[in-house]
Amino acid sequence: MAAMSQNDPIAQLKALAERFDRLAEQHRRLAEENRSLRQAQEQLVAERAQLLNKNEQARSRVEAMIARLKSLEHNA
């Protein structure tokens, strides 16, 4: 029977169509996963930028407090 299906163009066409359908579904799943990963990456990049900004603001406040303390120390 396997030899017969190899020579049967209809069976070959059906097998090819099934393979195409599986590949199309795999492509759809991978495209969705890729979209999801890109969205997560964009979110992480934005979150990182916010954290860097907050870190810089905290650093500036600490440096300002140190400068005020030094100023108080010299004025005392």
C-alpha cells in the first residue's frame, strides 16, 4: 500500500497539503510568539529606562544632601 501511495498523485497531494497546513500552523504560532517576545522586550526596555531615571534622581538627591551636610559642617 505504501508503494501505491508513492505513485498516487492524489495521495502525494494530500500529504503535501497536510504538511503545508502543519507548517502554516507552526509559522502562525512562531509569529505570535515573536510578537509577544518583542512586546515583552519593549516593556522591559521602558521599565529599565524608568529605573535608570529614578536611580539618577536618587543619586542627585544623595549628592545634594552630602553637599548640604558638608556645608553645615563647615559653618558649624
